Amino acid sequence: MRDVLRRLPPARTALAVALGALTVLTGAALLATSGALISGAAQRPATLLVLMPLITGVRLFGISRAALRYAERLVSHDLTLRLVARVRADLLARLVPLAPAALTGARGGDLLARVRADVDELQGVFLRLVAPTAVAVVAGGAAVALTALVSPPLAAVLAGALLVLGVLVPAAGLVAGRRAAVAAGEADAAFGSDVLDLLRGLADAAGGDGGARARTVLEDSLRRQEAAELASARLLAVTTVLREAVPAVGVGAAMWLVGWDVATGATNPVLLAATALGVLGSFEAVGGLGAAWSAAGGIRAAAGRVRALGEQRPAVTDPAAPLPPPTGSALRLESVTLVHAGGRPAPAELDLAVAEGEKVALTGPSGAGKSSVLALLLRALDPDRGRVTLGGVDLRRLTLADVRARSAWAPQTPQLLGGTLAGNLRLARDDASEAELRAVLADVGLTGLLGTVGLDGWVGESGERLSAGERARVGVARALLSPAPVLLLDEPTAHLDGATTARLLDLLAADDRTVVLVTHQTADLDRRWRVVELAAPAGGAATATAPVPRPVPAARSLGAPAC
Amino acid sequence: MAPRPAARGPVARVLARPGPRRLALACAALAGLTAVLLVVQWALVAAVVSAVFAGRATPGDLLGALAEALAAWLARAGLLALRELLAARTSARTRHEVRSELVGKVLRLGPALMAGEQAGELVTTATEGVGKLDGLVARLLPGAVWAAVLPPLLAGTVLVLDPPSGALLLATGPLLVFFLWLVGTLAARSAREQWTTLGQLGAVLVDTVRVLPTLVAYGRAGRSRRWLADVGEAHRAATMRVLRTAFLSGFVLEFGAVLCTALVAVTVGVRLFSGDLELQLALLVLLLTPEFFAPLRALGADRHAALEGRPAAERVLALLDLPEPDRGTAAVGPGVPHVRLSGVTLRHEGHEVLTGVDLDLPPGSRTALVGPSGAGKSSVLRLLLGFAGPDEGSVLVDGVPLAALDPDAWRARVAHVPERPWLLPGSVCENVRLGRPGATVAEVETALARAHLLDVVRRLPQGLDTPLGEDGARLSGGERLRLALARAFVKDAAVLLLDEPTAQLDPDSEAEVLAALDALARGRTVLTVTHRAAPLALHDRVVPLEDGRTAPAPVPGPAAVR
């Protein structure tokens, strides 16, 4: 919460508060002068001129109040939008170091619900918390001071009533509302995740049990959501009663106290109606606080979650004193052990050297940790023991940007941006010409896409207008296009037919760059490739068996009967 | 004479649901009571003030009247709280119902819906979109009823008490409502544009977070931050444009109401001066004037919520109104059915995905559909699952068009193993049970064993009850696939649809899975789409599919030779 408050621009904040306080005071002044005016008129003075100052005051307050309110609302909303944009940008900046390792672990739907809803909730920080509080202090203080001029005891009662409405009720609401708000926030986020789960697995859910299980889960979170909302509503109802009833005490006290002063002749009778109405008007200073502070629990919870999200410890960080990037691009894993969070088998005591320009294929059974080796080479993860070097330098001594500028990575399920095909490819290299884009698409057998989607065609959200195989190949094409001297490819041929597989592997083997790829289909690899087999996970760890020189099978075409 | 639902606006349709309708009636009754209490309360206050002012009595003499005024005031506060509670309850209930309806709709429409709708936008509609209906049900509706009932009652009272002031109120009230409508219409138009920008900003945010790993790997995170900042600034500018107009209606209301109070004060003051009016009456009129405008001003403040609620209601209702494919009702016959695609053409976004496809799948046959990716293999599976209907030709099950069959009953007979199965965030056991919800633990274990996954599952910390995390984060690609196979095993379906069943497996697991599939396939009709050689051994027929067309005659597969 404090880091959100720090971002408030002081000048705009002061302006918004001043306008808000003036609006309230103008309203109270209008009522008070109206009361004085009709009381004064009822005394039937000799000439109407006596009443002219009051008449002028009534007209002035009547006209200016609306303009003040309008200006106050514009200034405070503009301020809020700027504030939230800043929070959002900072949050993203803090998420960047968490990618790629930590973000994949968090429940994506939850993350989505958090980032969006919580940042939106923070819009309330100024509009619902800061502004009403500051206006209450300024306008309430001024009203009490003015009342003291007429009747100090009444000023004390007014101050007390304002404190009850502005502090006691909100504080009680804050304590009582915190749990309800947290519960409501959690229920909302859970429902959002459930819906996302349902949508992502729609085919499986509908084809499985007709969605019965998904419905049960969703109904359950909907019920919790409704219960949490009702709990909040009951609290709100109590604050409503207090908000409406406390002004009655103030107006009653004004009639009683000033009434006695008038009856004893200590005070001008004209002031009786003026103070009663003025007191009534000044409660507007704190009228919004009761409802506003009951939202504080939700806003605080959102601010806390946003902060927690930004404070997660990144899996990898830049070194304090990075070394200059090495000249060579040889990669080495030296006795590397990785302990996965979920206790999954992962590389243990793994040694692997990849010379510059060498072509290495990693194979092994599912779960042997092949993809983890790529993650280590890209420094998405750090080894728990041992070290990974690039050009002889430990990756942990280099900046992340330097490491990643050296390697292009194509994951098994690549992420496509909701943009154009060309935009997705140029992610790897901005200045790639259209001819180069066409060529690289041909290399991965995607020439067909030029006809259907086109280079400047929209690939859909997450690239959904492409098939899974096409998306994977766009990922490979992106890596091929990259100027990086090392290519890290995860199952680049899983979605290719025989002829295209052979062509891609040939192209990669002929490339100058270092290539490390993960594959199951070692039969397609010729003598230019060194095959490294990661052993099956035994005792929770995978190790590389000594690379055996392989007999070279002729590259053969798969799926011959079909294609 | 009730208008057809489609002819009404989205807001009216939301408010015409039974819950909000009952709420409106309750609010009208509460507003009537409130009007009576208001007049009583202020009449007593005016009486006390004027008596003390004139020196006719001390406050001590008027204790009874003071207490009665306070009691009326308290009762009014109670009524208002009751109104808020009722409104919140109705709103929560309504949003719950609408969300349930949306989920049901999504399930009935199936994956066909997802082709056109972006998942992120759908989630936004179900969460934030429906959330904004709260503004309509809990705030706009009670506020509107209050504004419709209270001011006329109060204006009538003032008209009886002091005709000139009453006439002033009756003239200003409608004028204000007219200006409110005028300004509100302008604001509503720009709010619609803002909703689009807002939705796009949301999509940009989600998309940026989703692809963050890739952006970081390619060193592009810095640029996306700047981009996001630009989108945020555009959003702020658009919102401020809307607000400048939206707040204008507030300005008009405030201006009219405050000016009218000032006018009443001045005219009443002048008439008091000339001796045409009693102070007590003048004070009561002055006190009732702000109360006349209060409901209108509150409604004006809540118009903001209504402005946000209208586009939300539009999106929600548009989704609920999407035409559903006719659900067949015919029962699915027992035994292994004879499935046939005859001259099927399927179009997607203008181009033909499948063209005149003929495919005969006799009971117990094992057919492999082979072709390069993009040839339309997955579309054939979508047709057979009933997630899409052919644009031309027909899909026949034992001679009956698939569209005529009850889709749930049909899908209960079909087991589908997608290329990349989606796993629920629940436990291993729950994921297998998706195949058949009633399966016992023993049946689940048998299915896992037959999918060669039981050993892996036993090694997990909580065995069968181990939560898999989102989308099976704990499992490798091959293990996920075998889990989906276990789903198919436990389902014991008559028709088996396999999408690249071994693409992500190493040779050893591939052999294991193929053996398992061979066992699974016995006595069922199997259709496999693949571009790999290994699974072909399972099949007795191979049908090539290229560019959405099948070859005239199938090639006998390896299994046919056996």
C-alpha cells in the first residue's frame, strides 16, 4: 500500500483535495446562508437591502458548487489513471526477472486474475481512500472552526459526531470488512481461474463427462463468491445506518444548544436555523467515509498481492559485477545437478561439453531432464551443484542479457504473440527482410502458411489460428532466424513429416552455429550429429551415458505409406 | 402485449429478471415509507426551530417533538440500510445465476465457440463483465425506483404547502431529467468506445504476461514495457474523454439542484419579508427542497455504474444469445457403431478445410488418417466428436446423422485422446475419472496400469491423489499423453479417436504405448490421425489426407496383412 501512496503526484493530489473540500464547504455554506436568509426575512427588517449580502451569498454558493465538484472529479480521476498506469508498468518490470522459470510454476489463471483485477482495485487507493480522508480532515476541520464562532459546545458535538462518522465507523468497518474482502477477492480469483481452466480444456471437458465435473467445481466457487458478497453487504448495511443516523444527533444538538442560547438571549435568533442547516451540510465532509473504508480491506489485500507478486525471488539474477561476454561460444556442463521443486527426476552429476559449431542431439526417455538441460544452457535455471559455462565463463558471472543474446531457444510448445506472423518471426531479429522470412518458413515446411495466413496476417490470440504443429514450427523458424550463435531446440521435428524432418536436420547440420536439440528420433540423424543419451531416471536422477559413436543410418523418410 | 425479449435493451433485460423485478417492488414500498418519514421529520424540525426563533418556547418545552424528529430520522436510516441489503442480496444472486448460465452456454456450444471468441475476452466477460451487472442491479435499479417515487411525493407535498415553491420544483425536476438524458446519451456513446479500448488493454496485459518467458529469452521485455506504457496512456486519454462527458451529467444535476435550492431560499425569503408566508412553513419548504433533488442526484452519481454496466450487459447477453446448434435427441444404439463420413465439406473462416471427404469406419475397423500437418486431420476428429457440423455432406452413425444424436450420449461412447491433452488442476485420480466420473479407484488404477503410467503415479508424493498443478505441470509430455490414454481406458468407449498418439514419446515409451493401444483397440472402432510411421502398425487401413481431400481408395495397413 505504501509503495502505491509514494507514487501519488503531490501537486495534483493537493489540488484534488482542495477542490473536494471547497465543494463540501460550499454546500454547507449554501444551507447555512439560506437558513439565515429566511430567518432574517422573517424578522421583517426595514429594507430588503439588509438581506442583500445573504441573497448574494446564496446565489454565489448555488452557482459555484457544481463547477467545483466537476473540476474535482476530473482532477482526481486523471490522477488515479496515471497512478494505476504507473503501478502496472512497475509490476511488469518486476515480473520480467521472474520469467521464464518462476512464472511457469504459478497457476496461470490465478496470475491473470491477480494482475488484472488487483491493479484495477488499486484505482480505489486515491478515489476511495486518500481523497475522502483528506477532504474529511480539511472540510470537517473548517466546519468545526466556523461552528465554534457561534457555539463552542456545538462545535465540540460536531467534532465528536464527525469523528464517530469519519474514524470510529470506518475503523470498525475496516476491522470487520477485512476478512470479508479477502474472502471475496479469493472467491473472485478462484472463479476466474476455474473459467479459464474450463475454456482451455473445453474439448476435453465436453468430450469427457459433458462438463459435469467442471460445472460442479464452478458452482462451488460461485456459491462461495455469493456468500462472501453477502457478508460484505451486511457490514455495509450497518455503516449505512450509522452514516444516516449520526447527522441526526448533530442537527438535534444544534437545535438544543443554540436553541437555549437563543431562548436566553445570548445568541442572535437568525443563527439558529443557520447553524442547524450548516451542521447538516457539513456532514457531507465524512458522509462517504463509512462506505469507502469498508473497501479498504479489499484494496489493501490487492495491494499486498501485487507487491508479493513483484517480490518473488527470481530463479536467476544478474551478477553484481558481471564479466564481459566471452569471445567463444563453447558450452560446458560440469558435474551439474538440478533438484526440481516437485522432486521430479532431473540431471545429476551431468557432464557435457559442446564445442563451438558442434551439433549435439540430446535423447533419452521421457522425464530424463532433456528440456532441463536446455533451460540450464539458456540460464532459465541455475544448477544446484556444478556449473554451466559459455566460452569458459560461468553463466552466473555474465549478465542475463549477454547469455540470452548468445542463444536462440525454441521450446516444445512455443509461445506466439497475438500479432502478425511476421511480427512473431521478427521477435528474433528486427531487421529480417521479407525474403528472409519467406526463406526461413520454407526451411521448416511452412510455405503453405504464406497462402492461408500470410506474413502480415493475424495469427490469433496465442497463435490459435495455427495448428499445434504449425505453431511449433514457427517457434523453430524464429530460432533459425535469430542472429544468436547457439541454437537450443526442443523437439523441433516432432511435428514434421519425413521429408521436412530430413531437410531441417540437414540444414541445421550444415549451419555454422552451435546446435543443441532434444529429439526422440535419433534414426534421422547422420554422422554430423553427436548423439548424447541421458539415462532413464533411476533413483530420482538422470545421468548422461558416455556418448557412443553411432553407426550412421541413412536419413530415411517417415510416414512413407501416407505422404 | 409483453415485448419480445430481443426487442428490449440489454439493461432492461437484465433488470426484467424475476429477482430484480421483486427488488423494484420492494424498493417502491420502501421509498413511499421514506417519503412519509421525511415529511414528518422535517415538519417537526421546522416547528421546533420556528417556535424557539419566535421566542414562543425553549428547547426544553419541545423535548417531545425533538425526540419524535430523531426517531423518524433513525427509522429512515433503517429503511435505507434495508434497501441496500436487499439490493446486494438480489445482485449477488443474479450474478451467480448469470454466471451459471454462461458456463452452461459455453459447455453447450463446446469448442466451436472458441474458434471465434478469444479465451481471455470470454473470461473477462464472465468475471468482470458479469461483475459490472452489480452496478445495474444493486445501484441503478434501487436508485431509479427511489428517484421515480420520492420526488413526485415530495413535490406534491410542497405544492399543497406552498404552491409557488411546489410549482418551481415541478418545473425544474422534469427539466433536469431531460438534460440528464441528453448528456447521458452522449456519454453512453463514448463509453462504448472506451469498453473496447479497455478490453484491448486487458488483452495486451494478459498476452504480455503469458509470453513473458519468450520475450525475456529474446531480450524483448524492455520493449513490451514501453508498448504497455503507450497502451496505458491511450487508455487514460480515452477514459478521461468519456469522463469529461460522463461527469457533465453530474454537473447539470448538481447545478440544477443547488441553483433550485438557492432560488427557493431567495423567493421564500422575499415572500417572508413581504409577510406573505409563515417562517415554519418556509423552513419546511426549504428543508424539503434538497430532499426532492437528493434521489435524482444519487441516481446521477450511479449513472456512472450504469454506463459501465450497459456494455457489460450487452456482451453478456450477446454470449447468452449465441445460437446453439440443434441438440439431437436420438438415443445412441448399443454396440460398436458403423461411422461414415460421406462427401463432407467443412469451411472455416472462408476457406475449405475439408473438401468432399469420404471415410468409412466399419465396426471394429482400425483406420489411420495420414497427412502433413494442416491437411485437415484434426477437423475430421472435430466432426466425429460433434464439435463441428459439416457444411456439406453428412456424418452418419449407423446411418443416422450425427447431428440427430444426443451429443452427450454420443460423446460418452467416444474416447478422444488429443495430441496435447489438457489436464485439470485436480489430482491424478480426478483426471482419469474425467473419462468416466463413476469409476472406482481400482478401475482407475487398472486404467493407469494399462496406460503404463501406474508406476510413475506410485512414485509421486501422494500417489493417485497427487495434485497435478495447472495443466499437469508435474508430468512430462509423454506422461500427460499416457494419462489421457488412461482416461480412454477407463471410459471403455466404442469408438476411439487418437490424435498423434505417440508424437511426444521416446522409442521405449512409444513401444509400450502402442502395445497398450493395441489392447485398448480390441473390439472398438479406431481412427488415428498421425504423420508418424510407428503407430501405423496398429491399423488395418491407411487413408491419406492431403489438402482436405481423401484419396479415392484406402491402402491396406500393416495390421491387415497379419
